Amino acid sequence: MEIMVAITVDATGVSYLTYLPWLLLCSLIVLFIDLLWGYMAFRKHGYQPAIESEQLFHPKQVAVQIMKLFFALSIFLALVVSIGNVTGLDFILTVTLVILPFAIVWSFLMKRWKTFKVIGWVTWKERTNGMQNFVVLFLSLAFFQAA
């Protein structure tokens, strides 16, 4: 889906910010339909927690983590749009160039650099061999697109 949005942004020349409200509206509509569908399908089944003791998670902590995620995505989007506007680079190329430095800086800010480095390296080694098609698609889309 992300590739389709990026191709649409580049093909039409319309700013990502113009599409953003429509993308959010579509996401909310699909989320609502999914919630309604799930409620209708599973309302007759009761829910019994496996452990009857304390709560395993605290809603406030989950809300804080979700807010951090929205904050990070907002900063990333703002960086991509700003850098794209200043440099005149296409959306896909800007995302390609910004994503790795952003992830590294964000891991430092979240004090997770060692975890990011270890998990990133292990994942890179395990999954790179199966990503040939994605690498070819993404790199060719980003670096060899017509101006």
C-alpha cells in the first residue's frame, strides 16, 4: 500500500500533504468497518482472561507509547515533505534517503541504539536473501525514476 501511495504522489505531482487527509479518512473508515465486523462476529463469545489477577498492561502506558509512535511518524513525515520541497527530490527518493538516518537518530533518542543495532543486524542477515524482488523494486523506483 505504501508503494502505491508513493507512486501516486510521484506520478501525479500532487503533494503528499494533499493526500494525507483522504488517506486518514480511508484508514478511519476501514478501522471502523473492521471493528464493527469483529464486534458482530465475536459478540456471542464471552471473554475470560487467562489470569484473573492483576492487569498485565496499563492503559496509560499503552496510550503513551501510541503517542510516541504518532509523534515519530509526524516528525518523519514533516522531514520527508520538508526535505523534498527544499531539494526538489521526488517523494520516493526523499523517503529512501531519510529513512535510515531518521531510524538511527530516533533509536538514540529512545535510548535503544544497542537494541536497534543488534536486532537490525540479525534481521538484515536473516531476511536479505529473501528480499531480492523488494530491493530491486524499491531501489529502481527511488533511484532510477524519470525526472
